Amino acid sequence: MSAFPIPSELFGFKVIDRVGEGAASTVYAVVDKGMQIRALKHVIRRTEKDQRFIDQIKQEYDIGSKLSHVNIRAIMKFVKNQKSVLGIGTGPVSDAALVMEMIDSSTLESDHRPSAAKIARYFAQAARGLAHMHERGFVHADMKPSNMMVNDDGTVKIIDLGQACPIGTEKKNVQGTPGYIAPEQAFKEAITPSS
């Protein structure tokens, strides 16, 4: 976990704890004004190169807010802080966050020896979630066991839509996890639901 201290508040949400980290983000458990526990995925723009992570989290919201399926983590809100330039305009976004459904469980990757029956149930649920994405015109583009959380009741939640994109997108850069990346992404071809 990060060496950075846990903030007491972010975007008006009281921070309870740090619950995860990604390549450029930190996920916190937070409480909203209605006393609901949510997950808040936070990205800070420290250098100009970090703008891509701000853009990525915005795209994650743009896609995730169009989805509504029991097997996909709900994304409720995109928030950002933007500095003013000389008090007359707006400059770059300094940090941004997604407010999401809180899932208090582990990933499929951390379940070291699931039975064949459990694996079949998990993958069937993931397939239904992915089919919903495809029906809405999007692909996940980063499916792997660490992007599937399994609740205590066995419900699978697909998480991390950071690489998600419209069907047919040809990405300029190779993005993905070795061992899981689709050939279309590796060769910078149009990404389809079969990717």
C-alpha cells in the first residue's frame, strides 16, 4: 500500500480507510452525506504525463455511468478539482475521483483454489456482465481475475473499467496485462466483444 497518508476528507466525503491501489489511483472507503459507504477511486495529476490518468478516469465514468448490471460495479459520480489560472479562468484538473459502489470482498485472483463448479458460476456471471457491456456498445478490454470481485454470497462484480472503450476502438498504445491481453490490443487492431 501507498506510503502517502490517508486523507480525512476527499470531495466532501469522509474517508474511512484505504482499500486498494491501481497503477495511478488509490481507492478509499468513504461515507457520503446520507451515511452510505461508497468506494472513491482517486487520481492525482502530479505531472503533465499524469493527465492521461485523469482522462482515463473520466472515460471510466463516461462508460460506467451507462451500465446497470448486478455483475458490474456501479459508478455513480465523477468529481474533480480544477485550479484557476490568475483568478480568471480554469487550468488543468489537479485531481479527480469516481464515486462507486463499495464492494467489501476479494478478487477472484486471491481465491487460490476455487472448485470447478465455483469457477463455472463465477465465469457465467462475468459473461452476463460483459454481455450487458456489449449490448450497450462497450468492451472491458482488461478482463482478468484481479478485475473480478466475489462477494461472500458468490456474486461476481466486474471492476476497473479504466481500459474500457466503445466496440471497434483501435487504441494508439498497447495497453493491457501480459498473459491476459487480447491479440487485437497487442496488434493495435479494432477491439471487439470477442477480445
